Amino acid sequence: MEENLKRLNKFISETGYCSRREADKLIEEGRVTINGVVPEMGTKVSPDDEVRVDGKLIVEKHEKLIYLAFNKPVGIECTTNLEVKNNIVDYINYPKRIFPIGRLDKASEGLIFMTNDGDIVNKILRARNNHEKEYTVTVNKPITERFIQRMGNGVPILDTVTKKCKVEQISKYTFKIILTQGLNRQIRRMSEYLGYEVTALKRIRIINISLDVPVGRYRDLTDAEIKELNQLIEPSSKTEEASLPKVESPSKPSASNRRTTFISKHDPRFKKRGDK
């Protein structure tokens, strides 16, 4: 095991991120984490450790990036915490370290991406990136036209109103919905607000990838799928700012409401250039 360990500064430099000296500085400044913990200088890492600089995953150059489409069964928890029973990592038992992009409720099933590429995770998860996620949902009583309309126009949950979305009835008890949000238990909460209980929920598409494997199985994304996925998410922002809705400052009214006020030169608020 010892022969697989590598000094942290050497590991970072070999990824091409920066030189060893620069890596030492990053470690000293506490900007590097190993499995979420800030390490001491001289710490060694193994190939299974997750190294991040300023929160960004650092991957060894020779490590192949992994992208899986997994059909999560009901009862599996989307967590990398191995102490949690029925966690997704143990269930898949993939030979390399991977983690889920986003989550699906324990009671839900369907498509979820698994990867070791932290960069793509940030792009996909940002709320304002408007990436489509499609679901089929079964409820406990007959669906009405009013229910479909109200689901599509936005429902007040979690101190907000959900974005308008596409909703289509499939059968007496089942409908399809396409979301660009990821609020906690969003579809279940929306349905509950309208007096319905979700009895089955399956995610069948994320952006350009559709579910096409049996429950409990996974497959590698094809090169063509990965290329298209990257093209679709490329304009996405990876900054924290992108996850927040734009709010116009009350001190700066919009152009349509803004009025121009002229101040007389005798007014005490009037200042000549150079005045303090």
C-alpha cells in the first residue's frame, strides 16, 4: 500500500495544475483538501483519495474520466457516505471512486449520472443553467385537466413558486413532467399541494441522455453523448453566483420606472466637481 502513496505536492504538480512549489503554497494557505479535510504539509495521498483545490476536483492526468448512466432502484440512497445503509456507491460497487451528480429520493427510481469528474458536476447542478430533467409520475387519484394546468403554471412550495414547466397527461393516473429546477422533493411537494399523493416517480431523461438500461444496471455514456452533453452545458456558469436568482436592487429602479431628477446648483446636495 505504501508504494501507492504519493506526496500531495507531487500529486498536484503531476496533474498539470501547477508546480510543486506552487502546490506547497496552496497547501500552506489551506486551499487544498483531501476527502474534505485540510491536510498538513507533507501529507501523502493514495489513488483513491479525492483531492480538491479551492473546491475543484484535481484528477491525475492518466486517470480516465468516468461517466455512467445508472438506473437507480427504489430504496437506494444517493450518498457517498458508506455508513449509510443501501448507499449508491456500495450498490454499484464500481472499481474506481465515483459519485452521483445530484440526487434522486430514496423512494424514487430512474436515471442518475455517476462520475469522477467534479467539473461537470458543478455545471449540471447550477439552478440557473436550465437543464431539463424529465420524469414520469403516478399519483393516487385520477388526474384532471386543472391539475395539469396548475402543475405547469407553478406551485407555491418551500417559500417560493416553482418555475413554469411542461406537464402532459399520459394515462388516468400518470403524467410526464419536465423540470429545470431541483427543489427538494419538488414533484412530490407540488402534487401534495394540489391534493395528490405520488405513488411512483421515475426520472427518464437528464438533458440529452435518456434512460435505456434495466433497473439496477448502468452503462458508460458514449463518446458522442459526452461530446453533446459538454456542448449543451458549456455556456453554464460554475460560480456560486449562478445558483442564485437575479434580484433587482430596490435602490436601483428599473429603466421603465426610473425618473430623472434635476438638482438646482443652489441645493445643498449639489456639488461641483472636485468637492468632497
